[in-house]
Amino acid sequence: MQQSSHDEQTVRQLLTDFSTAVLQQDGPALEPLLADDYAYVTPAGVVVNKTQRLAAITAPNSHFDRIDKDEQLLNLYDTTAVEIARLTIQGQVLGQDATQHARMSTVLVKEAGRWQIVTQHFNRIP
């Protein structure tokens, strides 16, 4: 069931805020956007939790010069939203080059009137 345009605008803004906070390595801005039980699946298939993900993004040897998103598909169903997008990333994560093209799937849930990201799955595009 498709949701209101208000929910869609709210989710799109949250996703934009997430990208901006990642670029700025702003842990305090990222923290409320991610659910407490957030899980991130890395390109290597490793599952990391919210604390681990925030630590990787905000680490001194991580930096992001560019995160561009296109081919964005967003669907909303009751209290769930799913985004699939293509990303172009330039930067480093934990000292490792992270410059690449990738697909990111993001699932958001609305609880108590508030949208949060509950999981993300990241795959490199060769």
C-alpha cells in the first residue's frame, strides 16, 4: 500500500540527511537516523551493528569526498520504506580506499511516528 506524499517527503529528507551526515562524518547527526537494532551488510558480507557502523564512518582514518546517488527507486508500504540506489563514492573507510560505484538497499521503518533506517546492504558494481 502506497503512503502519503508527506511520508515520502519525510523519508527522502531522512535519506538526504543521512548522506550529508556521512560526508561530514557527523556521528551525532547520524545516531538518531539509525534504529538501535540497525544492521549494515558490507560488500564482503559482514554484518555490523549501529555502533560499529558509526565508528567506521567517524573514524579519523575515514573520510568521504563525494557520495552521489542516482537510479533511485523508493517504495513505501504502510510503516516500511525501501530504497534501492546506485552510488558513486570517493573516499576512504578505516584507511582503505572506498572509491567505487555501488548499489545500496536501505530499509526504513516508521515507529511511534518516526522514520529510522533499520538495515542497509551494500554491493560494489564491477
